[in-house]
Amino acid sequence: MLLIHCPYCDSNRPETEFRNAGAAHILRPSDPATTSDAEWAEFLYLRENPKGTIAERWRHVHGCGRFFNAIRDTVSDDFAVTYRAGEPRPGTTP
């Protein structure tokens, strides 16, 4: 069983308590009223799917209910680090 660390509960819990919420650090269009349908479609549906390390959003559904970010390897499914939503990606400057 895969254990995931929740940075809010500060505990390692089974993967069944969590749900993946897609890519992390994706910025919404700055002015939705002037965003074209094609731009919205790109924002909503087009994501990179790299092999290797990625930043993702996760939600602790059966725990605190909060969203957090994680750096995960898509090949090995190993979580390198989890961190609170709104914090910069570890290893980067804000």
C-alpha cells in the first residue's frame, strides 16, 4: 500500500484517503471574460504528461479535506515531498 504524507495533518496515511486533483501550479487566465473558447479549452484540457517527476495537487478527502501539492515520480509512484497549497514548489524561489 502506498502511504502519502499530508502536510496539514502531519501524518502518513493510506492512498485510499486521497484523490489526485491534477497538475499543480497552473495559473487561471487573468481575465476570464476576454478568454476565447479555444484558450479555455487549452487551459482546462491540455496538460503535459511527462515521464518522471511532476508537481501535482492532491486532496485528503477522508482526512482534513484540504488540498496540498506533491512532487511525485510517475514511473516509480514515489512521492519526493508534499507541501501546503500556496507554497512555492520546493527548490524554486517564490
